[in-house]
Amino acid sequence: MAQQRPIQLHYWPTPNGWKISIMLEECGLPYDVIPVNIGKGDQFTPDFLRISPNNKMPAIVDPDGPGGEPISVFESGAILQYLGRKTGLLYPGDERARVEVDQWLMWQMGGFGPMLGQTHHFRIYAPEKVPYAIERYTNETNRLYGVLDRRLADRAFVAGDYSIADIAIVSWAKLWERQGQQIDGFPNVKRWLETILARPAVQRGLAVNAADRARTDLTDPAARAVLFGQRAK
Ligand SMILES: N[C@@H](CCC(=O)N[C@@H](CS)C(=O)NCC(=O)O)C(=O)O
């Protein structure tokens, strides 16, 4: 088989971006990082919108896609599944085991990510502190951590062996402090988090372009206008 050419990773160091840098490191796939400075509006360039029409990173372009042709993928869950299928790693082929992983991956994509994103917004970024919104999202975040903690009570990882579901969830759970949570109240999550964050590939994935994180200054009115004022037109 011809050698895999580098996958282009359109990326900024945020929880959704980390999922893919971690996965690429775990799989040992070659990749080139293309920074998408979301505070400056790189997500709106025509070239990026062609591969990610929702104007959000991460996205990838695999020059060696199915049939040897390039393929682009957006949405971090779809990218994790694609890379898992491509490599046969961290995404089981057996249908029963795969359904298990898919459920927890979708739990992250549909709940644990979007709700925690709102928690970050209202706790940290909103110009006014709206008690109702802070309480609602912090409570929902707390409920979700409770679900995760119960799931991890009798198993090491969320869905069978260490998988793309763990990678998706850990990328958000590592920020529990800014979500107003006490990790000691979730001892199973704490143990799982420590285990996964100790993996060298996870540490390498989290380190990718880490210095760029400080470049998204969400107190800067220009960045806030790019990220928080979006409408259809
Ligand atoms: N559901 C998407 C969410 C991606 C997402 O929210 N990306 C954010 C950064 S974490 C982004 O690119 N924001 C730019 C914008 O909203 O304009 C995924 O999981 O890939």
C-alpha cells in the first residue's frame, strides 16, 4: 500500500479541535495543521466554507480517501468515526461494540458538548451575568457529569475499550473547573480523566499549537463580534 500522505487538519486549540489532534496522535497518522483563527474570522473564508459549510472547525482533508481520492470531513464526531474506520483503531468493527461507542459519541456531540459550551458562554463570556442562564446550564452540566460518573462506576472507559467516545468526552471534561463543577464529587470521572490525560498521545494532541489558545481573546470586541453576533445574513 502506498504511504499515507499527511492529512490536513483545520484546527484551533479548543475542545472540539483537541478531539481530532488527539485521535491523529493516537492513530500515528501523519498530519499538517492548518490554523483556523476563529477569533479573526478564518472560518468564513470561501476555501474553508467549501469543506466546512457550518463555519466551524475542526475539519480534515484526507488526500488518500476512499478509492484513493481526496475526501473532506467536517463535524468532529464524523471525523472521529472516519479516522476510526480508516485505521481500524479506537472504533470497534463488531456491530454491538460499535453501537455502544456510537451512543456515547452522540451523547457527547448532542449534549455534553453543546450544553457545556453554553455553560462556558454564560459563566465566562456573556457581557451580563444572567443568573437564570448560569444556573440552568451549570445544573445541566452537573446532571451530565452525574450520568458520566454512573456510567464509569463499573468500567474503565465509557464504551468497552478506550475509544473515540472517550476522546470526544475527555476533551470537554478536562475543563470541569470553568464549568462550575467539583471533580471530587464525581470520583469515577476523576479517575477516568486522570487515566486518559496521562496517555502520551493525548498529551501530544493537547499540545498542538497550544500557544494559539491565548490568541483567542474573548474580551476583545473584534473577536466577540466575529464569534457572538452571527446570523444567517
Ligand atoms: N459540532 C461541531 C462544533 C464545532 C465548534 O463549535 N467549533 C467552534 C470552536 S470549538 C468554532 O469553530 N467556532 C467558530 C464559529 O462559531 O464561528 C463539531 O463538533 O465539530
